[in-house]
Amino acid sequence: MSTKVPIVENVLKLNDELALQNRELFQRSGVFAVDLIGAPGAGKTALLEFTLRQLKDVINIGVIVGDPATSRDGDRLAKYSRHIVQVNTGSGCHLDANQVRHAMDKLKLADLDVLIIENVGNLICPVSFNLGQHCKIGMFSVSEGDDKAAKHPNLVVSADLLILNKMDLIPYIPFDLARFRQDVEHLNRAAPLLEISVVRNQAASWLDWLTARAGQQKSFRKAGKHKEKAVARSQR
Ligand SMILES: Nc1nc2c(ncn2[C@@H]2O[C@H](COP(=O)(O)OP(=O)(O)OP(=O)(O)O)[C@@H](O)[C@H]2O)c(=O)[nH]1
Ligand SMILES: [Mg+2]
């Protein structure tokens, strides 16, 4: 009877410890890491294809992509970057810190500015598992219906950035945009909400956000390195 809750707690505790190690590796490599969470079909991989295409001469992006059974997303992304690792989770409904750690072993972090982790399509399970990322992104799309932010408050509350994709479909399907915006604002005023359409290549706000955050991470690392050198000099 009493074993059930402690087992779940232990799993999350172990995951948190591994996530901390992942975070240290990201910090040391100066890599800005994001966890992209959204429902199946929200357009996560489409957004990453667009991003890799648009930013290929600007920043080096690696992707770890989680999927229960196929390498299809990884194959799509491999057309645009050699820094792609596909993780099959089988019956698992989310990626965990250990899977990300193993996938990171297949990447040269030192060559990257940004690592995007496309989580398994799911709005619930991935939210509880810290991967060591700097930012968590919650992605919704118009075709899922305007009630999804309200129905999945844990994702909205914990996200650093929210994306609403498939804005091109607004004229064709019932979607109360004002209500969706209101639900998001009610749950999380701090996270920006970016309304985009990947198929129309209308996602400049996302590219701006990503490049700005990647730049901040790089300067943070440079400042850290200067500080380390200054401390080493003062100890000589
Ligand atoms: N209309 C429209 N369709 C889009 C847009 N972005 C993506 N799609 C389509 O949505 C479908 C799902 O896109 P994916 O990128 O595979 O979605 P995903 O979130 O990666 O899905 P999973 O990996 O299965 O969770 C594809 O048919 C895309 O072409 C968009 O902005 N507008
Ligand atoms: Mg995908």
C-alpha cells in the first residue's frame, strides 16, 4: 500500500539529479537547451525544419527528437542538420533526463549553440520530467481547439514561452482566439505567446526569440570563462 507514492517520488528525484548533470553539461558547453512540448501533430517537427532552414548560417542547432516508434521526425530533420539524434521511447509517453543524457553522447555539444529537444507528442507526461533544459516551450495549434491551454494548465504555467501554431487555419475552423489568449494570460502572464504559421513561413517572432536567447547563453558562458581566468590569475 505505502510503496506506490515513494516509488514515483524516487523516479522523479533520480530524474532531477540527472537533469542537473545535463544542465551542467549545457552550461559548460555554452549550449542553450530547450524542451519543446506539444500535442501530436501540433507542428513541432515542422517548426524545427523551418528553424534549421532559416538559421543554418546564423547559429548551430542540434536536435534530440523523441518519438514512440519511428525515425520519421529524425529523418525529416537530418535533411537540414547533421546534429540530429532520434530517441524511440516505445510505450514511454515522454523523454526523461537519462535518455537525453545518452542522446547527448551522440552529439558534439561543443559544436552547438542551441539544443532543441522535441519531446514526445503529449501535453501531460513530459511536463513533470525535467531534462536539464534552460527553457520549456509549450506548443499548441489552432486545429486542436481553443480550450487546450485551459485544459492543460500545468504545461502553460511551467512554460517560459508559449507558441500557437497553424494561425493560417483561423479563417476556416471555429477557434476563439480571444478566449485562448485570455486563458493563457490568466495562467501565465510572464511567458510570451507567439502566434505563428509554419506552413506560411510566418514565425519571425520565434526566430528572434531563439537567436536572442542563444546569444545571451553565449555571453553568459564567455563572462564565466573570463571570471574563471581572473580567479585563476589572482590565485597565482
Ligand atoms: N495548416 C498548417 N499545418 C501545419 C502547420 N505546421 C505544421 N502543419 C502540419 O501539421 C502536421 C503535423 O506536423 P508535425 O510537424 O509532424 O507535428 P509534430 O508536432 O512534430 O507531431 P508529432 O511528432 O507526431 O508529435 C503536418 O501535416 C504539418 O504539415 C501550420 O502552420 N499550418
Ligand atoms: Mg514531430
